[in-house]
Amino acid sequence: MPVNLHGALKERHRREREGWPEALALRTHRALSWYGRAMRETDDPDACFLFLWIAFNAAYARDYSERPTLGERKLLLDFLRRLIRLDTDGRLYTLVWNDFAGPFRTLLDNRFVYQPFWDALRRGEPDAWPEGFERSRRRALRALGERDTERVLAVIFDRLYVLRNQLVHGGATWASRVNRAQVRDGAAIMARLVPEIVRLMMDHPHEPWGQPCWPVVPG
């Protein structure tokens, strides 16, 4: 399990939130609450991944009125591009580079989080996916060599989104003994990415991060 940065980020949130826009203070507060919960799941990668995905959603998700016109994937890619533009210290690139031999690489090599693999099985064409899978891997490797963090993360999040769908939509068994690698790798990757994403947002509080989907409404 990666280093737990929840305490340090939460303390920073308490110190600085009064000077931030309300929407960012709420986004990061919610994201940190779920990140902190995820980091307590040291023996349950399914739960850890799901809590981390909620933390990620809390950080980036935009008001639902924007989704029909922009689409979920475009919203996600726009968010990643903004983070990379703001990441002048190259922390995201360093994270990808340092971890590429571990969970990033093994996730890219895992056909079970490659959506065309499942599409080919549904069509009854079990041999129709390997060529595209290999092209995707080569693109990610080439992007890494070219220091193109955006393209690497786009491929990684495509894989993570398939894993998210498998778990959220009941396409996997909790604590199953099969296909465990992608869950462990997904949780490990998200546990590294989420605190960096929150930290970048805190570093740039006056960026237009947008309104969260659900504001706080006193009951």
C-alpha cells in the first residue's frame, strides 16, 4: 500500500480552505474523506479501489448538466489535461515513470481491463482483440518514452474505467480468486494518483474547477 497522505492533506485543507472558492473546498473535503476511508482497506482491494474511485469522482466530476453535450470521457480527458498543464514540477510524470515497471505496466498488459476484449467475446469473435490490444500497449510505451503524460494517463484511465464498470455494475465477485491482478493494480494506481490530484487542485485553488454535482443543502 502506498504512503498514506491523508493526514498531511487534511491538515493543509484545514489551514488553507478559508482562502479558497467554496466549490474547491467542498470538492477536496469530499475527496479526502473517501481517500482516507480507502487507505484503511489494507486487506480488501475491491473496497479500496471503489472508495478511491469515489474520491476521484468527488475531485473531478462536473455538474450533470454538462455531461450530455461533453460526454464523460471528454470531461475526464479535459480534467487530466488541466492537471498536467498545472503540474509544472512533473510530479504526475514522475509518478507514472517510477511506477511503470509495477502496477501501471501490469495493468496495461492485462486483457481483462481492455474493453475491446469483452466486446469481441460478446460478438463471438474471440480472436478479434489482440491486434488492437498490442497497438494500445505500443502507443502507451511510445508516449512514455516521449514524456507524453497525457497520453499515458488517458490509456491508464481507459483501463481503470473498465475495472470500475466491472465492479460497480456487478460484473465481478467480491474477493474472487480469479482476475485479482487488475483489482490490486487498480487500487495501487489510484492510491498514488488521488492524493497527487488533490494536491494539484490545492496548489491552484483559483482554477475554474467547476461546481460539484451535489452542493451541500442544509436539511
